[in-house]
Amino acid sequence: EVLPREKLRYRYASWGLVVVIALHLTDTLYFSDLSSVVPLGTLVRTLYLIFLFQLFIQRELLTAPELLSRAFLFGSLSLVLSGIYWLLVSWVDSRPGLFLFNTVVASFAIMVLFEPLKSAVSQLVDRIFLKKKVQLELELNNLAEDLRGIADPKELSTKIATSLKQVLGIDRAILYLLEKDGVNYLRADSRFEEQSCELSSANPLVEYMTLRRGRPFVGDTIRTDLQSFHSAQGRRFLEDCLDSLRQMEADLIVPFFYSDRVVGFVAAPLSERIILSTDLLRLFVPVSRQIALLLKSAQALAVSREREKLATIGEMAAGLAHEIKNPLGAIKGAAELLSHEQSKENSEEYLKIIQDEANRLSGVVTRFLDFAKPRRQDPESYCDPLKVVEHTAALCLQDSKVKLLVHAEQSDIQAVMDPEILKQVLINLFLNAVQAVEGEENPSLTVSIREIRNRRRWAWGIPLFKTIEGWEKLRDQPDKPYVEIEVKDNGPGISSADRTKLFTPFFTTK
């Protein structure tokens, strides 16, 4: 199947070939002394070769108005620069000194005037031939102004969607933002519950955005790259990228790239009548960088506020805990003494309630104190995560009907971690899982332990022709392997609204 952008390339190449053949006749007529027409064949052939290089080697896609605008731009500049040389050099005749002096003056004048002249002519040409480009550039500049000071993702998404609809006629543009834990990209609109609401940060499409250093692209860009790759690894990688695009029902991707990472992106479908050229896609780069900086600043501000809030809570919790813990000990001790005394029939039941509630409150206070304590330094010793999992499961699951399945790729996996912290995390996960699967017919809990090595497909090198196009190796790629522990149960799952709050201290739905 020939892609729409490829059809356009072939069509332009065919039209150019027809023009070259037609103007080649001027050379034939001139050198055969059949006509005094100006020979333009050599000039047109040279321009056609440059055009083919841009079209098929650099993969630049230019629409018909853009071709006309470039031809008009280069032609105008050539005439003006040639006119400067002609005015200063043509009347010199056979005076070598004056000829050399005027040539230097003409060259100096051209060097001084070239950039201002090119800028002025470019603006004029764009207003005449590329009204769509001018409108898009103006709208994106207005968008950049409107986005200043905005920190709300929903408002950001609305403004981006409105701008794309006004200029390109795109009816639906969806903003995906990286979660603070860096695991998934979630849609800014939280009303949606379908699976397409999120995209894993390990998805090949995210890696493709990173390799391109955040430059916008369309689906045909990936398909064109797919035709350029011959290795099975590269083709499989690009096919996975296309699968992700289909699942999101998107054709245009505008990444927000900051500090070697994609912090978010906009995905939008394109109708068949919308073909974005390379020049139009480049217009998105400045505003996408500004949005990336805006998102990163908003994220840093939110984290800072959350830390300040949690620090205040921790200080209050520490003071409150010490005030409560002492009377709790007295209550518990009195209840234990009363349990040894002879009393009424129901006294044991009431006393047990007192003891249980006192223990529960003591546990709550202890957790507050643990949260208020400063963290220990990173561990430097190895531990066996499999043994920690088995030990924790024996404590949490011995009185439950939950079936435990433990899968470990290797029996001797070692990891640098604090076993006590891992144990506490597993206790929380196991107890939550036991409660989540209470209503299931066959409750089960599966724990998988595996060693993860470098999963980036282009970690060791990028094809040379892609390096020329601007692909770059990931500089933040970790060299050391790490251990992944996955805890999975067959319960009803967690809603997307609650998933964003999982790592907030003391958050619960109970």
C-alpha cells in the first residue's frame, strides 16, 4: 500500500521531471542554432536534483504552495544578489584592480544584506503563498501567550484543542501527561475510563518520541521509517509504534520534551484531507518546548506544595502521637489487669474490645511516628527478595483462603534494598489483596520476581541514516539491571481516580 505522503512525493517528482524534460528542449534549440531562446535546462536539472535530495533522501515533504513559495523565494534572492554584482562589476571592463575592489565590495554588501533581505522576502512570500502556515504560526504564538501561568491540565488541554481546531480543523485533540511516579501517561480528562486513557512510559511510541528529541510527527512518518528499515528489530519496533497509534486512534503526535524525557504529548486524529508538511510540523516545536517547561514547572510546584503539606502533617502527627501514646498504654494495661479479675459474663468481651481498639490506635500512632522520622540512607547490602516475599506471605496469608503463587525467573536473585522496608510494602499489598478478593470464588495472589535488564531497543546504537535525521541515543539510559516485583490479585481492581492517589500518605478508601 502506497502512503498518502509517498503518493504526494511521487506526484511532485513526476511533475518536476516533466518540467525538466520540457526545459531541456531550450538547451537543444539554443545549441543547435535553431532558436535564440535562453537555455534553462542546466539550471533546472540542478534544481531538480536538489529537489529530489530533499524529497527522497532528507524525506522533506513540501506541499504545492510551499514549492512555489521556495521557488519564488530563491528566485527573488538570486535576482537581487545578481543585480548587486552586476551594478558593481559589469562596467569595470579590463581594469583588474577596480574589478577586484568592486567584487570585494559586492561580496561585503551581499553578506550584510543577505539575512535581512531573506527575512523580508520570506515574510512576503509566506503572506502570498502560505496563508495556512502564517495562520498556524500566529495561532501557535497566541497559544504560547495564553498558556503563561496556566497549571491546570484540563485548561491546558482545552486551549490546545481549541487552537488545533481553529487552524487545522482537528475536532479532537487529547493531552496525555506523565504521572508523578513516571510509570504511565494519563489523559488530562479524567472522565474517561477506557484503557486508552493511559499509555505506559515503556511503550515503544514513547521511546520513538524520545529518539526524535520531541519533534512532532504523524503516522506516515513512522510508516516511512518502516520502509527504510531492513532489520527485524527496527521493523518490529516501528510496527509496535503504529499499533500504539491505532489504539489511541491518533495520527498526529506533538510531544512535550524536557531534559531528555517526554513529560507529556498531544495525540490527535487527522482526516485524509489534512496533510501536514515538514515545515508545518516544525512550527509546533517552539510552543511544545514552552508547554514542556510549563508542565515541568507546574509539576515541581505541586510536588513542593505536597511536601510542605506532608511535612506539616508529619510535625503535627509527631506531637500528637506522643500525647496519645502514653494514655493508650495506660488503657491497655488496665484492660489487661481487669481481664484477670472475676466479673460479669460480658466483661471479657468488652475487655477484648478495649484491648483490640487500643492496639489498633497504637498501630495508627506508630505509623504516624514512622512517617515523621527521617529516612535511613540507601542500603548498601544485598538481600534475597524471594525469601522476603515467602516470609511476608507466611505472616499475612496463613489464616486466609487466598491461593499464593510465586514465580521467580531465578532462584538466586539478589538486590540492593532494605528488607524491612520491602517487608512493610509487601504487608500492605498482601493485606489489601486479601480484602479485595474476599468475594471472589477462587481468590488468588500472584507474585512475580524478575531481573530487568536494559529494555531500550536502541540502547547500544542508532542506525547512521537516523542519526543524520536527528535521532539521538538516550543519555539517561541505566546501565545496571534492577529487580521488578509484581503483586497481582484477581480482585475487582482500582479505579483510575484512586490510582493517582495511591502514593499519597494515609490515603484509603476504607
